[in-house]
Amino acid sequence: QVQLVESGGGLVQPGGSLRLSCAASGRGFAIGPMGWYRQAPGKQRELVATITSRGIGNYADSVKGRCTVSRDNAKNTVYLQMNSLKPEDTAVYYCKATTFIAGDEYDHWGQGTQVTVSS
């Protein structure tokens, strides 16, 4: 069983910064790509950023230049540094990890962490 636990969300003023963390726990798996998605009220879940196991990042156009995704493979943890936050960044942010177990691929999701950008 793989569990993802997110942390770091909260209330921040426009122009502020937040750093989200997501740690994967469990045994007997290898982690492939990890990433962050978000879902605002009344909207579909959308990709924010992903990162391969080798550290290659990919970003949604809406966050390019403002967000940086990184990971620590030794800790099975992925991070999302968000700068210059805007009210439209307000959403529940979900961590996703793809694991490989006995040759099969599985996607896992965290429980989500709320990010609210407001003055």
C-alpha cells in the first residue's frame, strides 16, 4: 500500500509564496513520475507540474516561471515551490505518484491540501 501525504498549503496574500510537500510511504515499490494537480471549485482537476524520476520538470502554461517542481528520491518526496501567487491559483492541490510494482503501473493520489490566495 502506497500513501501520499501532502503538506504546506494555507492562506497567502497575492504575490506571496508557498512550498508544498508530498511524501510517499510504503514498501516494495519504485516511484516513477510524480506531480501536482489542482482543482478549483466548479472546475475540473488540472495539471500544475510533473517531474520524472530523473528530475525533468513539466509545467502548465499558467504556472510557468512562477512555480518550480523538485523531488528528493531518497525521501520519496516531491515539492512544489509557488511564487508570485495569484487569486486564480486558489484550489485544492493534489499530489500524484506513479509506482511500478511487479511490472505493473499504478497511480496514487494524496488527500489534497488547500491553497487560498486572497488579500
